[in-house]
Amino acid sequence: MKPSDLLKWRKKNGYSQIKLAKVLGVATNTVYRWEKGMREIPSFLHLTLECLKKNKTKRKLSKK
């Protein structure tokens, strides 16, 4: 995953850097550094983001 991919995913799925950091259990500046390419994005992060996306979809469906 590239920094630009993470930024696009975050915005598309309605997460602020603060909210995403909280959900992932990392510092806000870690998300910032990933998105700026200052820090390497963990290779497994795409799996975690996919789970977050699926859980968000399930919550939306259960509210209907």
C-alpha cells in the first residue's frame, strides 16, 4: 500500500486521521507519517482496513 492509497481509503471511508489512529491503536502522528511517506506502512494494514470497511458496511445494514 502506498501513502496515497491510504489517504484515499481514509477519505473515501469517512475517517479523520484522529479517528483512524484511535481505531488502529496508534498515535495520530503515525497515520500522518504513513500518509506523507515518512514512515513505512505495515504490510498487513490493508487487511485491517478491509475489516474496518466490512464492519462499517455491516453496521449500516443492521440499522435499516
